Amino acid sequence: MDARRGFTLIELLVVIAI
């Protein structure tokens, strides 16, 4: 999706989990 910041679905889930 947004490769500009290297954000992936997994990273997004991790951020939400925190």
C-alpha cells in the first residue's frame, strides 16, 4: 500500500496493537 514510509498491513497491526 504505502511503500513511501514502508508501512505494511503487519506494521499497521503492530502499531494498532501497541
